[in-house]
Amino acid sequence: MDSVDRIKYANLEFNLEQLLKGETMLRGDANNNGGLDIRDLVSIIEFIVNGTECPSMRNADANQDGVVNIQDLVWVIKAIVG
């Protein structure tokens, strides 16, 4: 098994874990309700300001850089507004 195979299996394990938790994978859907709207922005803001974890931290990391921050807010705003 090479490093690519390990990454594939790690991603599969993570996706399985998300499924077992009932999480969907939709970039920006921080509240994990299946869509993008103002409530996702509120969830991300609450995390940034108060440290309150979003229902889906994976989705909250909208730009997929490994952290949830203001850049994710901008990404979600752009996705909502178009």
C-alpha cells in the first residue's frame, strides 16, 4: 500500500464517519441542513466569535484550507449571492 492508497482509505474512513453521524458534504453548509443560506453564515460567525462549533465543521471549512475563519464567510457569501 503506497501513500496514495492510504490517503484514499483515510478519506473513505472520514466519509463513512460523516455518514454515520448523518452529515452531508456540502461546502459552506455549516449547519448541515442540506443547503446554503444565512443560517450557515451565523453558524460560522458564532464559531469565529464564540468558539461554538458548527454542526458540521467539515462543511464550515468552505474553502477547504483546513481552518474555519473569515475566508470561509466570504466563500459562503459569494456562493449565496452568486
